Amino acid sequence: MQRLNSIKPELAQGRTKELLDTVEQAFGTIPNTAKVMGNSPAVLESFLSFATAMGGAKIGEKLHNQVKLNTSETNSCTYCTSILCAVAPTAGLSADDILAGRTGNSEDHRTEAALKFAEVVLESRGKVSNGQLADVREAGFDDAEIVEIVTSVVLGCFTNFLNNVADTELDIPQAEPVAASTCSTEACSVK
């Protein structure tokens, strides 16, 4: 059972209503996570600004979403993993790309290096070693892209932590656990 209130869009007023209307215009629906964020217009507005700005990241929408998927798996956020899987095709992710994001393993060396670096950033709370930083640079990432990988982890953590605290009710199909998948095409199948 959800532990934090969801704002009912039809009862929302002022800035909260404006922001929820913006979400609905952008996505055609208002996900429950946005309704939870709507408890604080400052939080919802910050999230929307943050997420929108990261849409123009140099690392690209695909890798940005893979890093968030990996972060969601690490943080055991069922809501975020499920919603990221649901929207993955619109971000250009194939079933193999989704599985790579969820597991941190990719056949593409550059993607793998970014995902491994993101895992280290999360596990070490950003206290990466010089060698770990050198590894991601050797894979072809410049300082701007490294900043964006770290920021993708942070954005993932923001939504993961909030949805884990709220135990946000799924309003999208739940993604199967990675361990239940026998092939990459099942990585985001629904229960």
C-alpha cells in the first residue's frame, strides 16, 4: 500500500495544478510518481527541470536511460525500473539495451565502461579512485560526459529514493526481475 499521498489532479490548485498539467501534456498521462512529487510543487518543478535539462545531455538519451535503469536496479526501485522499461523504446533502447542497462553488462565497450563507472559512483557515493576515473576516460568519455554520467546516477537516485519511501503504487506494468529473464527480449516483460 502506498505510504505517501498522491495528489489528485482534479483537486490540485495553483502551481501544483500547472505542473501536473504540464506533465499530462508531455506524457498524455500523469504517472503516480508525479502525483507523489506534487505534494511539494518545489520538488515536482525541480524534477521536471532536471529531467528536461538532462534530455539534452551529450551522453545521449539512450545511455542516460541505461544509467538510470542500472541505478534503479541497484536501488531496488520497482516503480522506476518498470517505468523506465515502459518508456525505453521511445528513448531508442532495444531489448538488449534495456538488459544492458539493468545488468550493467553490455557488448558495447563504451556503454559497458559508462555503466561500470555509474555503478562505482553509486556504490562509493562518488568517491571513485583515480584508476576508475582513468578507465572511463580511456573508454572515450570526456569531463562533460563524466559529469553527465554522475548526474544520471543522481537523477535516478532521486526518483528511486522517493518512490521507495512512498512505495508508489504501480500504474504501469511491472517489469519482470532480471533474474527471471531467460533472454534479453524478456528483460522488460510484464507480470
